[in-house]
Amino acid sequence: MRCIRWIDLLREGEYTWALPPSRLREQVRQSWHYLISISRADAPEHYLLYPRTVRERLPVIPIPLAIGDGNAPLDVQAVIDQCLRERSI
């Protein structure tokens, strides 16, 4: 069963997205340092995009669960903050 393709919290190097770069440029017109793209296994052609700059709080995002199930909220900023407090990253 496919649910999440990946979560990439890239700190350097090449970006990776499920969304083709040509469609990305069409849909995200603002500047960003971080981009979260989410798609469900049962609708891979549909994406949610969350562009953020380094000055913005990272969002709460819907994490797709199994096909037919809803989403689980993930507070990305809270996860990063906790990792920094625990020196995990």
C-alpha cells in the first residue's frame, strides 16, 4: 500500500518534488526557500503546495494515510523545533 512518497527536509543540494517543474512554476508564483508538496496515492495528479520563506513559520500539513482514510495533521514547525531542542538535527 502506497501512502506517502517522501518527506524531504532538504538543507542543501537538489530539490526533489513529485510535481513536474513546469507545473510547479505555473502554480507557485511567489518566492520560497522551502516547498512542501503533498499528493495522495489515490489521486497522484492532485497536489497541495506549501511554499515558505525562511522568515515564515512552517505549516501544519495534512499527511495522507491509507487510501480511503482521511489525513493526519503534522505541525512541521513543531517537529523541527522539538528536534532542535533535542539536538536531533
